[in-house]
Amino acid sequence: MEASGKESPSTRSAVKAGDGAAASRARAGDGAPRRSPSKIDDATRAEAIQRVRSGESQRAVAEALGVSRGALQNWLRQAEA
């Protein structure tokens, strides 16, 4: 969504077409295409955790790896346990 809270035309058209993946990509911005968290290998998860622990923002890491911030937050919680 735009800063004004309205969807952009590309997001709106993707939603109208019923293409949830396209709508997600349209909202995701310039980051990597989103990937399913279950398809991320253990080495990549470990890298993500390390990058956040070393000070990189969760948003930047999630966008770079193409996963949601929620998935990254789950990995961080699991690593703490």
C-alpha cells in the first residue's frame, strides 16, 4: 500500500484478478521475490538469524531473503528456545 493507505493500481489489479501471489509481490517492493518459509534451507535460516543478531534490521534481512518478517521472527524465537 502507498503511504496514504491506498493500494497502488498494480496491487489493485492483481487483487481483482484473484492472483494473491502477484498482489504480494506488488506490495513487497523491490526486495527478492517471496519464498515459502518451508522451502528455505537450514543454512539460509542460520544466515538470517546471524545477520539479525549482528545488527541488520529484520525488515532488511527478510526482504533480502524473500521471506516475511513474521517467518523471520519465528526463526529467531525458535533459535532462542
